[in-house]
Amino acid sequence: MTFIASRLARTLFLAWLVATIVFLVLHLVPGDPAELLLSTGGAMPDPTAVAELRVRLGLDRPILAQYRDFVAGLMRLDLGRSLVDDYSVAGEIALRLPRTLELIFAATTLALVIGVPAGVYAAVHRGGRFDRVMSAVTAVLLAVPVFVLGTLLILVFAQMLRLTPAGGFVPFGRNPGQHLALLALPAIAIGKGLAAIVFRMMRASVLDTLSADHVRTARAKGLSNARILAHHVVRNAFTPVLTVLGLHMGALLGGTVLVEYVFNWPGLSTPLIRAVEGRDYPMVVGIVLTISGLFLLINMIVELLYGVLDPRVRAR
Amino acid sequence: MRLPPARVAIPATLIALLVIAALAAPLLGLPDPVRQNVVRRLAPPTADAWLGRDEFGRDVLSRLIWGARTSLFVAVSATAIAAIVGTLLGLIGGWFRGVAELFTVRVADVVLCFPPILLALLVVTVLGPGGGTLILMLSILYTPGFTRVAYGEILSARSMDYVEAVRALGATTPRILARTILPNIAGPLLVQFSLTLAAAIVIESGLSFLGLGTVPPTPSWGLMIRGARATMDQAPLLLLWPCLVLTATILAINLLCDALRDLVDPRSASASALHGLGARLLPGLVTAGQGPTGLAVRDLRVAIETPNGPIEPVSAVSFDVAPGETLAIVGESGSGKSLTATALLGLLPRTASAAGAAVFDGRDLLTLDDAAMRALRGNRIAMIFQDPMSSLNPVHAVGTQVAEASRAHRTLSKPAARAEALALFRRVGIADPERRLDAYPHEFSGGMRQRVMIAIAVANRPALLIADEPTTALDVTIQAQILDLLADLRRETGMSLIFITHNLGIVAEIADRVVVMYAGHVVEQGGVAEVFAAPLHPYTQALLAAVPAEDANPVPIQGTVPPPSRFPDGCRFHPRCSRATAACKEPQALREITPGRLVACIHVAPAREAVS
């Protein structure tokens, strides 16, 4: 219980730091956001319009008061309204976050389902054909940028083979089959890097564990190879994989932003990119904070999972 | 450190070609990469445009090469800025600690809490897209990485002897940082540099692809992919070229980075991993017996493949262990004791192989197949190891690990196995056994863990128990308790015990007979009382002289056991022996001096020894 509470406190503290940094970046960078927002094509904006916008954004108030309001808003989950279309930022996020979460979940599951068994197999048959082929495959998977892979997947599967639609979204309730078909390619594009990293880490970690003293004990007991692998190697070897899973989440979330755009998946990325183009500050801040929060949350879950996997962590 | 040249040469050549092409772009006589020719939009490859033309009729090859210039310029500038600033921050934080650390390293940690692309988008929102924004943003993004690497390296470097030495000479801080520490942490920084370079190229192209990075019409790979996407149904090749060049660039940098890392960090290189494995194995293993349930080892040899050729750390080892007998195998580290034992149980690593014979229950252990060997292990022959800390699986309750041993060899329900484990815990003297069954190894002391290991080993009432330095990791009082427990168990069950140790005091306490090993050879064998009363081999004498005794000061043995690759000819002890003569360089046989008393030394005269 203390373990969970301490992780939770740490995550909340980091979330506060992240929110503060976002606030500082927007307010301490030279230049007036209101002026920037209204200046299109290099022409000097109308000073009265700038002044009005400053009042509307609260930029005329002391910086500490602005910060207080910002934090208070966050606690009420009130992220303000879009400057462009006046939508509620929180409402927009609530609508789209589940779709982004679905992609992340599908990509992570895919990476684990492929990476873990393949890594174990390659480690057990170290130096074999599968091992050597996979070492080249993962090198390529790690090198190809997500948006490149996504685009190429569309080219091959949608354009040339006509197996799947080029992208888009159908709610699961309306047509489950179509929904999953549209989910497949983006999930592959996002999960490819993680799958490669999980594979490599699992392989290295299983090799490490195989030479551990406690595995020698297990062999000295006369256990079967299958039992040693299942009971004494894979579970112990999984902890470092969990670590890289957490570390790689940042890249995975970044990849999701790009892949949603490539496949027209209506998650958080569409409004984010539109908001960055249109300098829609409240929307950018809301979505950046949501995804960063997601990153911190996933890392907290990863740390809690250590405790499940390794009883030694719980004691700390 | 030898590396396959191709591993470095191929990616390095690719990168060099790309850099040269990018630098020489203005000199190559390429068509203007931004000049449009709408009439010939999406034209296929021709003599004047080798890779065809894009959606505005611009030359694709020219745009690829000029795009390399854009990508590399942005990535190299940003990485260089991040490297310089980040390294300085890390050095300052790591050297001065305290407040400096808070403002450098901790701030870097917070920046790392953002997914990189989000921080990038945040900066683009504030500053607007463009080359300057890209460089600034990527520098901010990657500075913390360098700070962390430099900080980590300096923390370990500042405590090292060479830094301490320069400090003691009175060198100033900037001088130490620049002259002593920086060159020593340059390797990891170089690796970080190439990793960052690849990541920066990916983010630059990704943002340009989203239309938030490089501003058109400046050629950029990301923009080219963005443009070609719209026309992929008419001209799929246009999409392929930039994708291919971008991926190949990242791949080349990654491969070079892997090679660099192996150079910089020899720990991760396969060759040295093998070396380390070999070194770990040399403190050896043991077995014994004869007759129906004893063990007879004859001419046992263990060979290990190493990157520098095969070595033979155990040669021509022969001994017997009678039923119910305790045999001690004694020698310094590197004498081959533990390897001998490991070989008997078939637990040698895959790079090692055993030859000779080890007859147990009328079967040669060295020729048994995996299944037959597994049926014996933990059943008729059990083993306990030196380090009870690492020999138990940290993620399972100890009770499960004991029950597992019983269930591996007998059909036993889980409750029955648990009841048996409980009885075993009582037998090996674990207090409060009902509660302790569900505890994890880290909740036990070293002595208690070794008791758990013993419970596992005796779960199936083995005929032979091999104990490899079972008390070395424990303090003296616990040592005595464990020895008593092993002696009691042996008396109760009538099992044979092979006890491997470098501690002669323990030998006197527990063993009936003793085998003395040196550098993979048996040099002396006999009853404990006789050997201790009158050691024959100079090595045994030296070992005994090195033990502190009431009436004499210990005399340490000069020198160390040579590594197996440099075992001397003849008697392997002769370079360290005060009685060595030219004849000692000839091979020595183990000769029986009196019944049951064997020695391999030409200076021991059998007849006279026997008469006196």
C-alpha cells in the first residue's frame, strides 16, 4: 500500500512539474502570444484586437495570478476553450482520447505478443537461423521512422494489394469487423519499434537469466527444460523488458501522433496538429498535458508492475 | 578488441557518401531543387531527371541530395549544440554536486518526462515552424540526454584512482575536467552523439511530414514523403525514394552506433562476455563415489572454448567417493574444483565439454543423455552452491522452490509437496517453518537461505550430495551451524558428501578423505588425518602453512594460480615451489605412496616415507 501511495505521489508531483513547464514555455518565451496569434503573413496586427485577446486570454493579469488560475483549472479538469472554434478543450479530449488509447493499447499488445515469445525463442536457439534473421529484421524495424512505415503500409496494402482501406475510422459499435481492419495497420506502424525493442531486450535478458545461479539450482533439481524456462527464466527475464517498455512509451506516444495523421485516425493528433498550426494555445496545452499525463501514468503502472513481478521491490 | 571490419566499414561508407553528397550538392551540377516545371509533373525517370519529377515537376534526385543537406544540417547543428551544452551541464552537476546538481541534472530529468515529439510541438506552437525553430527545439530536446550521460560517467570517473591522483597533485578543477575526465568519458558521449543524430533526423523529417518542420519549398525528406503521399496512386516510386534514403540513413547510423558501443563498452561485446564466463567457471565443482552408490571419477578432463582457442582447466582428475563417505576437494581459486563438480552433474556451460569417466550407480555420468541426467539431478545426486543469495529464484516463495524439487521427481500433490517442504524446513532448522514457507528469498538471511538450499538438495534423499563452497559466503558462527547440519544429514541418510572448499579448517572438521587440486591437477590424496599430520606434496605443505595455527604464524604462498592458458609444463606447481628442479618440468604421475595415499611429486620418495 505504501508502495502504491509513494508511486502515486511521485507521479502527481511530476505531473505538476510538467504542467508548470508547459505554462512557463508559453508565458516566458519572448513574444506576446496574442500578438503572435493575430499576426498572419507578417503584417502588424491591430493593437485593439491584440488588447482584447489579451483580456480574453487573461494575459493582462499578473503572471502569478495566471498561474494560479491555470493550476486551479487543471484540478477541475477545466482546460478552457479553443481560440479557433470555441469548443471545450476538455470535451474534445474526452471524445478523442479513447480512440488514441485504443491505438496505444493495440500497438503495445501487438509488440508484447510478438516480441516476448520471439525473444525467448531466439535466446534459447541462440545463433540459429531465426536469431540471425531477427537481428537484421529488428535493425530495419528500429531504423524505419513510424510515418514512413505507415505510409509504405498504405502503399502496399491499400494501394497495391487493395486488402484494406487506406485509413479512416468506423466506430466499433457500428461495424466491429471494419473497425478492427482499420485498426490493424496503424497498430502495426506504431508498435513496430516497441516490438523490436521488446524482442532484443527479452532475448538479452533470457540469455542473462539462463546463466544465473538460481537457474543452475533449478537444473540441479532435475527440472525439465520447459519448466525451467516457464517458471525460472521468463518471469525473471521480464523485468528489464518492463523497464524498456516504460522508457519507450515516450517514443510510442510520439509515433501515435504521426500515425494517426497518416491513417486519418480521429484521435488526439488531428486537433493537436491543427491547433499547433493555428496557434490555438488552450487546445495545444490541453492535449500536450493529456498525452504527457498518459506517459507518466503508464510509467507509474510499469513501476507498480515491478512490484507484482518482483517481490523484492514491494519491500522497498 | 577486434571488430569485424565490415560492421564498421559498410555503415561508415554509407554515411560518408551521404555527407559528401550533401556537402558537395552545389558543385554537382544538379538541377535547381526548387524550380518547378508543372508541364512535366510526375514525369517518370529520364536522362535529365534520373529519378523522375515530383508533383510540381521538380527533379527528385536533386531534391533528395539537397534534402540530405537540410536534414543533416539541422540534425548535426542541433546535436552539436545539445552535446556541448548537455555535457557541460552534466560535468558541472556531477563535479560540484549539491545545488549545481539540482539545477542541471534534476532539470534535465524533468524535461525527459515529456514525450519528445510533444515538447517539439509545444515549441513549434510558440515559435512557428522553420529551420531555426527546428534546431533550437531539437537542441532543447536532446540536451538532457547528454547531461545524463556525462553526469553518470563523471560520477563513476571522479572516484577513480587516476582522478584522485591528479587531484592530489593540486590540479585545478577546469583542468581536471578538460584534461583528465573528458577524454575518459568521450566514448559514451560519442555513442550518445550518434544515437541523438539518428533521433534528430527522425523528428525533423516527422515534423516536416506533418507540415510543422522545414518550410516548403526547401527540400526535405519529410516534405518529399508528405508530397508524394498525395500522388501515391499515380507515382508510387516517388514515395519510395525518400522513404528508402531516410530509412537507410537511420539504419547506417544505428549500425555504426552499435559497433561504437561495443568498442567503447567492452562489457557488451560478445568476446569479452565469453571471457568473463570462462573466468567465472574456473573456481570449480566436485563429485565422488564408488561401488553401488559411490562415485568413481577417472581421468576427467574439462575443456572450454574461448575466443583465443581451447583451454583445459581440469586435466586427468581421478578420485573415488565411497557410500557414506565425505570427501573434501581442496585448492585455491582457479584450481578447477568447482568445474570438476559441475562437470559431474552435467551443468557445464555450453562452451565447455567434459571427457573421461564418472561412474555412479553403474552408469557413466559423462555419457548420459539429457533426460537421464535430469532424472538423476536433484534426485540421486544433489548439489548446493556457494552463493545462497543468487542461487534461489527471487520471484518465487521459498516453499514453492522446495516443493518443486520434490515434484520434479515424484508424483506428489501440491498439498503433499508442501507438507514435505514443511518437514524439510523443520529438519534443516528453519524457525517458524509454517510462516517461512511463503516468504521470499530476500526476506531470509544468508545462513537461512543456505538452509533452504540444503532442504531443496535433500528433498529426494540423494545418494550423493555435492556442496560447492557452501559456507564461503557466510560468517563464521553460521558456517559452523551449516557444517553441523550437513554432517547430521549425512549420518542420518547415509549419503556420500563431496565438499569443495579452499578452507582447510573446514576439511579437518567434516571430511574423511581429502583431494588436493592445483591448476586442474590432483596433486595429493589421502585420509584427512594422515594428510594433515604429514603433508607430502609441497603445495599441500604450503596450503597448511598458510593456515593460521596456535604455534606458528601463517606463511602465505607466493604467487597465484596461473590461468589455464598459461599452465606450465610438468608439475604445474613448480614455478611457485621452493624445491623445484629441472626434473619438475617433466610430466608427473600421481603415485601411491602408502595404501590410499597418493601424491604427484618427484621429491617424495615412496619407500622411505612408507617405512618411517
